[in-house]
Amino acid sequence: DSGVTQTPKHLITATGQRVTLRCSPRSGDLSVYWYQQSLDQGLQFLIQYYNGEERAKGNILERFSAQQFPDLHSELNLSSLELGDSALYFCASSGTGTGSYEQYFGPGTRLTVT
Amino acid sequence: DAKTTQPNSMESNEEEPVHLPCNHSTISGTDYIHWYRQLPSQGPEYVIHGLTSNVNNRMASLAIAEDRKSSTLILHRATLRDAAVYYCILTESYNAGNMLTFGGGTRLMVKP
């Protein structure tokens, strides 16, 4: 158990809909990351938040957005869903400071768009 | 981000040591070398990381070449549970954390 929780585990929805994925980081971790894993693209970094502020952006579509709340949990919002958005979405968290810190990943949310 | 090169797949026998290589010839002086693995149907899992010196932890050892252009992840006694995709990733030191750029990784198969 990594200490990172994600809900829901599975999500099935139709094209055009909007969904929200939720992530609770490990206790004390200020950084939260979102990744997408699809069969054709592999694991891709989407976005990072640090203590409530957006810190880095990767290959995140404009239809996707995220936020980190004062209690440090994070939500990833996916809208106008397309079939190609079907994927596993992972959240990770890490400590911060000088040096380099390992990331701890949650179990993921499997999104199926039909 | 500096890139890494890993073999697509490797095979090992159970209870034997496994050496997983990674080339990173364009590594910069401040890049850390991280290894993660992903077991089937699970999220990635941190294995080990280092900067210049070899590192050991309960899961594995990391051997870093003197010029830092390559590294090797060593699993001392492979078990069936070690069958996974292993990713070698370079990250910069950044006090707010840093994203991971995953490549294709090495798929390790462990034979009983």
C-alpha cells in the first residue's frame, strides 16, 4: 500500500460526458502528479500541483483540468469525453526539498468511454 | 529531459540475480537516476534512485558507471513477483518535486 488513494476504481461513461477523478496523497506530501496510461501512448505525465498551485504541465488536453485543494487532495476533471480518453489514470505524490524524491503512485482509476 | 535507452525485454530464472541495464549518455550533472517498476494491473512502484554513488535498499541495488552514462539495476534473487516492466528515468533536482518521463521500459520475465 503506497498510502495514495484514488477514487473511483472504475468509471464507465459515454462520449461527451464529464467526470471527476479524485486523489488523496500520502500524509505530508505536498506535490501531487497526474499520469495517463493508454495502450498506444504508454505512461504520460499530465500535470503537477505543489501545495495548491500548478507547478508543471505535460501533455494535458485543454478539455482536462485539475486542482489541488487546501487539504492537499487533488481532482482531475475530464470533459467532452472521447473514446480515445479511455485509459488508466494514476495519481502520485512525493515529498519535497533539496535532492530528489521518489513518487508514490495510487492504484489508478480505469476510465472507459463508450 | 535527457533520454534513456533500455532493452525491450529480458528473461531470468527464479532465484538468480538479474542485471537490468540502462544507457543515458546525455545525462547532465544534476540529473538523478530513478528506477520504477510496474507490476501487472498495478500502478508504478518506486524501486531505487541515485546520483553518483552506488545505492542499496531492501528491494535492489543500483550500480552507476563512473562517467554516469549508464547504470544497472540489480535484483539479487529474482522471484516470480519481480516480473514487471522496469523503467529507468532521469530527473532533475527540484525542490518542489519533478515529473517522471516514462519510456518503454524493460519487460522482465521470470521463469520458475
